Amino acid sequence: MIRCIIVDDEPLALHILEDYMSKIPFLQLVKATTNPIEALTIVQEKGVDLVFLDVQMPELSGIQFLRISNGKAKVILTTAYPQYALEGYELDVIDYLLKPIAFDRFFKAVQKAQTIIQPPIAPTTIGGNPIHTELVQQTRQDFLSDFIFVKTEHKIQKVYLNDILFIEGLKDYISIFTPAERIITLQNMKKMEDALPTKYFIRVHKSYIVSVSKIDSIERSRIFIGDKIIPVGDTYREEFFKIIDGKNI
């Protein structure tokens, strides 16, 4: 269970989020409160994993709350004011929900939080050789919580590396594909390639970068990720299959 607290000075907003939370079995509501000071005390005592936090509150703003709590719990911001998004992401919030919040958008944010707070347990052996579980879990956690910022048409958007399936380069922009959306940004492939960790991402074509962990299968020089077929270019084929062969156990 992920232990949660809701902080909002509007009782109606509290009620809506409580109702949404009751529909998700892995969330446990510890407290719903209009008092950010009370909520901060609970967080500082490490009583919760995840905070749904309003931004504009009279006694203590959400941004002030974030700075004081200093990362003791993960946070999803809930607000009617989009201008706080960039500052929130700079303080490492998981997601930013704009009111009125639809349930499907709430659920998407919660799934992202679950991935970060409760990452999959790594195997304790590789090729029959024992490894340190704590080290593997930490490495996995680092990747799950790592992210990049990209400029879209109207905003600067945070993209978690673990959400990326593949990246497609077009003439003047690139598209980042995740299970939930396609994010378009004015960027070139070389700059994007340099920004991504080579341990998890590989250029396979002049127009494609793929997340190695998201590959479903490979047939000759074609990569299958979901229903997408991505070609492996001649220039990249040797390096790609060298990496893939190195991951065979």
C-alpha cells in the first residue's frame, strides 16, 4: 500500500480526491486536511509516502511546503494555476494536476507514483551468479526516478525516462512516444541522444532512438515495440546487435 495524505484548503477538492483515491486499491488514505501545517507534521514524521498537495493555501503555500518537507515524501501537485508547474518540477514533484482533475488523469499520475515509490523487485541472480539485491534495486530506482525536461509548444514538460518507449526524429522536431502520449519538441536527434543514458537508450536509425528495456522482439533488422515496427539502419546495426548480444543470458 502507498500511504497518502491530501492537503487542500477547499473541502470540495478534498472530497473529489478522496473519492478518486477510494477507487484505487493500492492507495491508503492517512489524512485529508485543509491544514498544511498539520500535513507537514505528518510528513516530517515520515508517516506517508505520497502527498496530493494544493499550491495556493493561506497559511503555507504548496511551494513552501515542498521546500520545508525536503523530499521526505513524494508529491503530486493539484492546482488551478499552471504557472507553478516549472517551479514544482524543479522541486522534483512526480506530477502536476490541473483542476478540475479528471479521474483518468489522476490515475495516470498515481501509476507514475507507484512506479517510483514501489519499483519492481530485481532478480537476485544473473546468469546463475548472485548479485546484491540492494544495489540492483537502487540502480533501478535511480532510473525510474530520472527524467528530462523538453520544450513543447506551450510549456516545458517533464518526461520520466522509464516512460519512454522510443523517440522518432522528423525534419525540424522529434516525437517522444510513451504509453500514454506522444510529446512533440523542437529538438534534434543528436542533442536528444546525448541527453539520454546509453545504458538504457540506443540509436538504431538516423530517425529512431529506442529504450532497450521496452523492446518486445527483434526480427532480422526490425524492432517491435508494441504495435510499432522500427527499422535498424545499416550504420547502427553492428553496435545495436553487439549491445543486444551482451544482454543475452
